[in-house]
Amino acid sequence: MSETTTVQVVEVKHAATHHEEHGHHEQSFISKYIFSMDHKTIGKQFLITGIVWAIIGGFFSVLFRLQLGYPEATFPILETLFGKWAKGGQIQPEFYYSLVTMHGTILVFFVLTAGLSGTFANILIPLQIGARDMASPFLNMLSYWFFFLAGVVMAASIFVQTGPASGGWTMYPPLSALRQAGDGQKIGTDLWLVSMALFVVSSLLGGLNYISTILNMRTKGMSMTRLPLPIWAMFFTAVLGVLSFPVLLSGAILLLFDRNLGTSFFLSDIVINGEVLPNEGGSAILYQHLFWFLGHPEVYIILLPAMGMVSEILSVNSRKPIFGYMAMLGSLFAIAILAFLVWAHHMFVTGLNPFLGSVFVLLTLLIAVPSAIKVFNWLTTIWRGNIRFTPAALFAIGFVSLFISGGLTGIFLGNSTIDIHLHDTMFVVAHFHIVMGVASMFGMFAGVYHWFPKMFGRYLNNTLGYIHFWVTIAGSYLIFWPMHYQGLAGVPRRYLDKRGWVNFNQFGELDKFITVVSIIVFVVQIVFVVNFFYSIYKGRKLRTENPWGANTLEWTTPINPGHGNWEGDIPEVHRWPYDYAKDGREFIPQTEPVGASESKH
Amino acid sequence: MQTLLISAILILFLVVVFQIAKASEYVAMIRGYENARKQSNKINAFLLLAFLVLGLIGVYYCNELLKDRILGEPASDHGVLVDRMLYVTLGITFVVFLVTQIALFWFAYKYQESDNRKAFYYPHNNTLELIWTVIPAIVLSVLVGFGIFYWFKITGPAPKDSMVVEVVGKQYGWEFRYPGADGILGKKYFKKVDAANNNPVGQLWEDPANHDDVYVEQEMHLVVGKPVQLVIGAKDVIHDVGLVHFRMKMDAVPGTPTTMWFTPKFTTKEMKVKTSNPDFVYEISCDQLCGKGHWSMRGIIVVETQEEFDAWLASKKPQYLVANPDKDPPQQKEIASAAPLAGAVIR
């Protein structure tokens, strides 16, 4: 049934594009590359936009690491580049906090949400479920362009006279609600909120599309339990996004009201710079509930697609089925449910009722169980495999290592007793960078290396890929592992100069070291970017449709699939996607009917 | 000039890396992709093993280097509980860390691609999956149990004989109010805040409980061995009272008072000896981003004996008298300062 509907959809669209049989051959540049409705092109748009944002966000982190590593030094070049924001070659506090805020916002939302799930949901969902495009290609296109608009607004905020928002990526009021509180709280914060609202629209349009596509447009034989794991991961990600992003939108809008219309949703009892404000009765903590009701699912929105892709890549490159497919599904489901029930663990020290706190401790640590299941299943997947270390496979292994390291420190922070000491210290920074930031980044890199041949019909350069992997994993651990010690010493996060403190100034050498390593890691990311763009045009060409010997449907399409993906009929699916090493055969594609003598699993 | 040089070196480095990569591609083309792939597979498998070994050495070395720079003995009774929980968790998670990381990198090395091996078709095993669902669940239940037990101890009601201090955060500093002889913090209202007229926290002068309340800035004094309850608020934006040595932390939220209590174990003087740092002081750090001065929002706590504390407090004039000098006849002042302070209770 689903096959016939999609064919009809495509036919209608072809009729619309100049009544030609193969509309995509005759498309203008604008409809093919800019306002494209082809899910593959939209995916690439998300990816390339994400890469541009990642460079900007990463560069910001290099700037503030310079301040952290060398608080006493002056860098005249910075004054040349940034003028009053780096007076005398030193990063000014307002600038520092703007950099930190933009780094967080860009990386969390623009790179790891839009750049990661926007890219791979778009590219993989129709290709792996056997559909010609998304349920609504038009909404899908709008999803990208709302994201683009959000980016334009955010980029504009960097150039306003009072600078971009500087209230931290969480944008807690009253700081973010009061223009008097600092330069970054002026027009920059309004733009930040508008940008977020646009971003939520983009995310909802995308998410609804992903869900309806997965539920309705699977090819014949592709039952839900035959879906490859990346699709399941994208499905739960989209559900999380659809249910939680509106809550962020409400928080952002209420905050805009408080800032511009004189409401008191989050404001009460405020005296700032000697000025008594009239607001009474609001709750600053309410915003934190609204924010983290998105904010916590958000970390899983970032992590789940990476988990799904890593599962696929580890299985393909171990030449062995994923271990415990149903358990992987179950744990994805459990994580998705629990993701909604743990938000207040970010708020243990806000004065939250201790009993409520204890409930959130229980639920938070519960989430470690499905996480542990996933880790053990990945370990068992590579056990007794026959592993090919493509750059994608290496990044997938790196993901598992980082997910273990960062996940375990989550057990410290999820336990409210320990959180009292570690809350808002560098320990938290180290924890979420490893488990959410770097690990998801590794998932994204794994995905790019693995599906680049599908996207562009060429390979990425392997040697550059290996250099990229090894420097990045070593660098990530060198940066973030020792940072835990700063946190154990209680060094608060977002301190740009610790020399004035008796108890926090013992890490000067360590901060220099971390800064140097982060610059090296940043440079190596540039190597990746060069590799990426060079290989699009000059990379080694694919000679086979299925370069990795994988079972899933995307590798049954032509090397450079047109709009519509398959030239003839959409293939029919007869088995789950992980029949590797079965009955002495290296791999059995999903399209192959089950033989009479085949063993059952 | 220097920047130019560094940029030139960076660009040169990128070009060199890029050329090497391109050359390797040509070499692979000449020798055959399959051979090149197999060779790089061996190299990467070896590197994974090397990474494991070097990484574990690095973990040990990092600990040797930094273990003395994290905080020493906790300086409050709650801190003892926090540290115990922390080290139990550290022990358990470190074992899991070792087992899983070693398994990951060792499996990767051991099961690297080889022409002689066939991958083992092993899609699931219910017993195994049950084991590694149940064991983490049990271990985590233990951690949750202890964690919640300690959490309730720490966040439970303060002892009856606690002294009370009000802490107020503002951009960018700390203010404190002591309840004075009656042990009661007088009422306040934010619209009465008027620093120019000596009413920095907005006390209502018509409340008699306010008449003996003492206001100080930046430096809080506490009594060793005596429980203290902090009543925490903020004037402008959210701040956070971070007390690293006491292992305590609580947000200061405008409009929503919060509290925490603890018992300091050592005086500042004792800590100078314990840390062998003559400059040691207890510091209050703001742990919640509060604006451009967040990183420098520092307060000091002096922990001292009861006698020292009484003498210190007696030297302070109640804010009521500072704000209303006409109400400050000399005799009254002496009576106020001579009143006993011990046994102040919260009502």
C-alpha cells in the first residue's frame, strides 16, 4: 500500500515539474540546490550549514580557551579583530560570556540537533525505509529554511552594538529578562529568543515529517521490527522533539513577554543597580522547569541519532549482527520515556523540595540501566566479529568509549548528594562535553564517513580520516579528563580568571595545557572540513553501489540516486537488516527472500 | 608578526598533511586498494590497543599529578557524607570503567579483520541480556538508596539550636544579616531597599525584630562546631552560594527564599594549618552565571570560636541604629551589644 501511495506522490510532483518523466533532470539550479524538495539535498543542506556553524562555534571555544589558559597574556590580534570586545588584546568579561553562550547555543541546537538529526534523518529515513521522499517534501524544505532563518537571526545578533546574548545557553531569567543586567541582556537576548522560536518551528516541521514518514511510508515487507536501528533512533528523537520543543517555545515566548511587555512570569522582588522594579509574584524557577523539560530530552535528541548510527556502523563493520536488536529497541524506548521524567536533576540546588529531588534521583539513575544495556550490546556486537577499521568504524568505537566515560560521571551528578558539591563546577562541563558533545560529535563523524559515499558518490580520503580520528579522540580525553579534577576541587564553571581566588588558582598549568590541546583539536577539525569539501569534487569515485557490503536499502539505489531514489520499483523487504555472517554468508541484503533451508535466529 | 608566523605555520601544516593524504591515496592506487586497506586495518587495530594502554597510564599519571590539588578533608559534617558518597560512587564507576573500556579496545584489537576468521553469527542471548539489565539495576538501587538517605540528612530540618544568618546575593557581591539578640530576622520588603539611606536589604523598621539585626558585607563569621542555617535570597538575578570546603551549595533566587544548614568543623586558623597555606580563607563562590562579574563574585567566611565570634558581633552596630542615628542614645547601644547571643533560635 505504502509503495503505491509514494509512487503516486512522486508522479504528481513530476507532473508539476513541467510534465516531464524525470523532473529532476531538468530542474533549475534554484529548485535543485536551494529550494530543493529532495530529502537528500535537504539533508546535505543541513549538514553543510551544520559544518559552518560548527566551525564558528568551535572557533568561539578556542577564543575563550585562550582567556582561560592565558588570563594574564595579551593578544593584540584579538583587539584588531574584535575591537572593544578585546580591549588591549584581552577578552573582556562581557565578550567572554557572549562567546560561552554562543558556543553552547550553536553547538547544542544548530550543530548537534539540526546538523546531526536534520542531516541524517533526512538522508537516511526515506533511503532506509524504502520511500521516494518524505511524507511532505514541502514542509521538509520549510524545515530547513526556518533553520536557516534562525541562523540568520542568531548571526545578526553577533553583530549588534551591545553584542549577542550572554546569559548562558540556558538563558535563565531574571538575568536574561533584565536589560539593566548587562550589555548581552539588551537586544542580543531578544534576537536569541526570536532565533530559538524559529528554530523550534524548524524542528517541529522536521520532526512531524520524520514521524509520519516512518509510520506511513515504509516499503512492502518493511515491518517496524525490520527497521534499521538508525531509523528507530530518529523516530524516538523526533517524538522527543515534537513533545518537548513546544515547551521551550512557551518559555522563550513568556521570557520575551517579560522583557518587552512588562509581564511578571519569571520576575519578582527585584532591585537592580539600586532600581526597584515593580514586578511581583513571578517565579524565576518556573523558567528552569520549562527550559529543562526541553533541555533534558534535548540531550537525548542529540544522543539518540548518534546511538542509532553507531549501532548500524558497528554491525556493518564487524560483519556481524547487532547484538540484541529487541533490547536495543527496548532501551531506546526506555530512554525516550525516562528522558521526560528527569529534567529536575538540573535543579537539585535551586531550593527544589528535597522529596521531589529524591524522586528525580531515582528516575535519573534508572536511565543508566538502558544505557548500560546499550553499552554491553555494542561490546557483544564487536566480540568475535571480523572488524574493518574504516574511519566510520573507528569513530563508532570512539563513541562507545566516550559514552561509557561520560555516562559514568553522570552517575555522580544524578545523585543529588554528590551534585550538591559538583553542581555548576567544571566537573559538569567535563561530563556533558564528553557524553553529549564529543560523543554525539563522534556519532556524527561516524555517520558522515559511513554515508558520504551515498551522499556524494565519492569516498572521503581515508588517511585524513585516520588523522582526524586519532587526534580527536586523544585530544578529547586530554581536554576533558583532567577537567574533572578541577570540578572535584569545586572550581565553578564560567569563571574566566581564577587568579583572584585562594582555592581555585591551583590549575594554571592545567588550563594552559587544555588550551593548547583544544587548539590542536580545532585545527584537525579543519582538516576534516577540507577533506569533506575536497572529496565532494575530487574524492575517489565509487565503483559499486554497495561499498561497505551492507544489508540496508540505501545501498540498493544507484550510486548517484536522483529525486525518487530508485529508478524502477521500490525494492521489497524480506528480512531484518542485520543478517551478517549468517549461514556462512558474509552478508544478506534485506531485499533477498528468505531461503527454504535458511536457519532461524 | 607573531600571529602571522603562527598562521603561516598552520597553513603550511595543513598543506603538508593534505599532500601526505593525497600521496597515500596514489600509493593505495598503485598497490591495490584491498592491500592498502588490510594494512591500514592492522595499523589501526594496533593503535586501538596502544590507545588503551597509553590511556590507562595517562589516567594513572593524571591522578598522581592532580590528586593533591582537589579539596582535602571536608570542613563540615555534611561534607563528610558528600565525600563518602562520592568516593563510593568513584570506586564502583571506576571498576565499570576499567572493565568496559578494556573490553571495548581489547575486542577491537583481537577481532580485527583477518582472512582466517569468520564473524560469529550471534544475534541475541536472553540470559546475557537479563544479567546485564539486573546487575546494573541492583548496583544503581544501592547508590540511589545511600544517596537519598544522605540527601534527606543534609536537606532535613536544621537543629533547634542553629544560629541563623541571612545571605543576600547581588551583582556582584554578598550581604549578610545576623538576627541579633532576639534570634529573629526582622521582616523585609524589597521595595524598601534603599542603600543610600542605609537600608540595603529592605528591612521594615516598624518591625521591632529588626531593631537589633546586624548587617555586614562580603565577610560572614560563623562559630566552629555550631550548626548554622543560612536563609538565602538574591536582589537582582539568580546567584548561588557555593561553599566548596563545606561541600554545600544553594541557589539564591530573587523572590524565592531558600535555606541550607551545616556545621563547620574547623576554624579558619585550623584550616591554615591543615592546608599548610597561611593565606587560606573559606571562600563563597557564586556558582550560577549572574552577569559579567560572575567570576569575581567572591565572599569570605571566617570560622572562629564562640568567644571570638561574640566579640566580633558586639563590635557591629545594628543596622536600625545606623539608618536611624536619632534612635541611638549611648546607653541603649551598650545594652544591645551586651546581650547574650548564644541560643538564638529560628521562629
